[in-house]
Amino acid sequence: MVYFDPRGMGGSGPVREDGDMGMAAVRADFDALRRHLGLDRVSAIGWSNGAMNLILLAAENPRRSRRRCSSTARPTSTRRTCSATRSGSRY
């Protein structure tokens, strides 16, 4: 089992630019981690913005997704998220 911290959250470093928190950047990071681990397909759990990213990942490349569990899939406020994480806040 692997836990993925998106940019600016949990154990990852602070966000430097607004584009770093975009949903496309988070999905690219998740896919890069999948490739780094040598996994062809993954089962994943996501909540809030992570759930929305899982839904989009599965739609963009259904062959990479084995199973998904999504809870409260809704986009979050990118502007608020970027401001909070740039200042070093974690939420």
C-alpha cells in the first residue's frame, strides 16, 4: 500500500506556483508515481479533490485503473488552496 500526498499537502514540499496545484498536475504526479513503481494498473481510494482526480484519471486512461473508491468527489477552490499551501499552511 502506498499513500500519495499531492503537492503542498501532508509530507510533500510547499507549492511554488499556482499551476502546481492544478488538477492536471496532481494527476500527472499520480501517474508518474504509478510508472515509477512499475505498476500497470492500480486500485486507489480518493476523497474530496483526490476523488475527483481519480474519476478523471479513470476517464482519461481506463486501462490504468483497476478499482476506485471515491468519496465526496467535488473540486476544491484552487485559489484558496494555492494561497494556503504557498504560505506553508497545511490543511
